[in-house]
Amino acid sequence: MVLDGPSTSFVLLSTALVQFMTPGLAFFYGGMAKRKSVLTVLLQSFVSCSIISLLWFAFGFSLCFSDGNLIYGSPFKYMILDGVDGSSNLVVNGVTIDMIPGSTFCVYQLTFAVIAPAIITGGFLDRLRFKAYVPFITIWFLLVYCPFAHMVWGGGYFAQMGVGDFAGGTVVHITSGWSALASSYMLGKRASSTEEPHNIPFVVLGTALLWFGWFGFNGGSALLIGGPASTAAYLNSQLCACSAASAWILADILIRGRPSIMGTCIGGIVGLVIITPNAGYCQAWSAVVMGPIGVVVCYTMTELRKRYGSSTFDDALDVWGSHGVGGFVGCMLVGVFSDPAECNPGIDSGIATPEWCSDPNTFNRSWEQFTKQSFSACVCAAWSFTATIVIFKVLSKVMVIRITDSNQDLVDDYELAELAYTAESPEADAAKVPPPSDSVRMLSVNDKMKEKFII
């Protein structure tokens, strides 16, 4: 047993940061939603936290990180967290998770499981009933998240193949992004869609919270304080997010003719998604280069969906374009931008690795690694898309899953009997005010003239 106090504290702090991302995502999505559906969006994120945490306690952690087959871990080994405590290390896939106790590793991984289904909610904005949302995320967690968490991180098929995913590009972003695309297809087009967010400051606040929490998301995945991987992950996350945000600003200027705060926020998030699978495996210059590459692909795919597929895939908040495509590209780029071969000579080779390596003896760029990464990304995207369609088809047979078109402008009132704003929108309030009379208008002009000449 090896326990290290500073590393345990570091991972616990990272856990708090990642947990902070879920309400950050709620504000990010809520700001983009309509005034009369923002509460439903906020609720969906918090319900994801509640339900997934309980499933994780019951058998979710065991399905992901216990010994089992190539797809699932055993649901019984760590059922109700039996054997997971704060005084001993866990063994995952025959490898001991050193420095931190099992309970710390468990709660850290829980925060990843919580945010994954919450990301999907942006794809079916204003359409999915809450009564269908609860069984959907429950089944999705069991059929999509758990198997890929086990296959990539828990010693399953992709782990044995040698696929690298430092912090969740495959497990979190590809699964949620491609599931969001499938859900937009199954639930159909919104009755009235608008691209105008109701509260841009909420979007900026959500971006700030997500960006802040992402340091725990990526940096904490090293599971060790002060190691090269944790240091590289922090730096790479910041650099890739900033280069991507800058690239998105440039794209907006070239295409729209002016910059956009919304575009800047989305660009920063795309950069963080892109770097997630490679954060601890690459050098700083690679992170700077990956940001613009990700923006070009994500921006292009988002615009193509809007132009040619919006009626079929009404992905309201472009979850697929940001997370699905971004995670896919980032996963493949592990085979292109991770450390060179001299950083991975093998632990038993007796060859010393250079000091500048990000995470020695893990993953390095090569055509072979690129092939593995691409294969895993394709399998994950295909399974996530297909499983989501099947889940919705089954649910639609036993319940009404879609909010009726007539209620899509009143989602919060229809679903929750609550409203975020008691007053009407500023535009509606202005429409109710009668125009000033000629005498009032003249008085106003006279007052302004007097003010102009008062010293």
C-alpha cells in the first residue's frame, strides 16, 4: 500500500474542480436557451449529477473499474463500493493506483461520469420531456458510458489494444457528442428554433466555470501531484484553449466580418475538448498547433450541419460539432502529436527517457498509434449514435418522450410550473409602453437642449 498525502489532496481538489464543471455547463447551456426553458436546462444538469452518483455507488464504479471481460467490469466486485475505502489503494487491470486511496480515485472518476450525460442535453433542447430524460440517462449510462470507461480506462478492449485517452476525449466527449446528434435526429426539429441566446453573460459565466474546472479534468487525470504529466496537462490545456479561441475569433472576422464573444467562448471550449485525450502525452507546441486544427474541423462540420442537415439533425447547441467532432479529432491526434518514440522505449528496456518527456513510457506518435486511435474513435462514435437511437425507440414505445410543438415556447411552465423570470422579455415590455405624445416628446427635446447648455 502506497499513500501520498499531497497527491491525495491534489486529486481531491481536482475532483472539486470537475464537479464545478456540471453547474458551469448548466449556465453555458442555460444562457443559450430561451428565457422560458432555461430552468429545465439547469435542472437536467443537476439531475444528471444526482442520478449518476447513485448509480455509481450501486454498481457503476464496479462496471467501469473492476476486473471483468473486454467490455464490462464485474458489477459485483465493488457493488455499493464494497472494498473501496480511504486507507488502501485500488488495483485496476492488474495495476495498482499508487499514491491515492481507492475512495479518492472513485469520487474523482464519478465527476466524469456525472458530466457526460449532462453534455447530451444541449442536443435535444426544448424537446425531451423530463419524465423521459430520467430513464434515458440511466440507460445511456449503463449502455454507453460504462462500457467505454471500462474499455479505455478499466483494462478492457481498447486498453489492451494500446489506445490512449488521457482525460476523456473518447469516454466523455465522443460518447456524449455523438449521442447528442442521435437524440436530435430521434426527437426531430424544434417547432421554432432560434440561434439567439437569451443571456450571453450566462454563457460567458458558464465558459469561465468550465475552463476553471477543466484544469482538474485534465491536470488531475495524472493522479499524481508534481509529475510531468500533471504539469504538462495544465499547461497544454491553457495553451490549446487559447489558441483555439483565437482561431475562432479569426474565423468569425473572416466569415461574419466582426468578432463574437459567443464564438470566443465556443472556441475556448473546443480547444479544451481537443486537448483532453492528449493533455498529458504531448509537448506545449503541439497544444498550440492542435487548437486551430480542431477549430477548422469543428467550425466546418458545424456549418455543414446547419446548412445541409438542420432539418434532420437539429442539434440545438452544437454539442456534436463541439464535443463529438472535437473529441473525435482530439483522439486521433494522440497518434500525431503525442511524444516521440524516444519517450517510450519501454520500462524494461533499460534505456533512460529524456527529462522533457510529458509522460514517459506511455504513448508516442506513430502510424500504428494513429490507426488505433482512429479505430477506437470510430467504434465509440458508431456505438454511441446507435445505442442512443435504440434507447429512444424503446422509450417511445412506453411513454411520450417529446414535448408538443405548442409547448416548446413554454417549456419551464409546462414541465416544472416555474419560470426563471417573472417579467416579460425587454422587447415585450417595450411593446406594451404606448408611444409618447407630441407634447411629451417636445418637452423631452426641450429638457435635453437645456442640459446641453448648462455649465
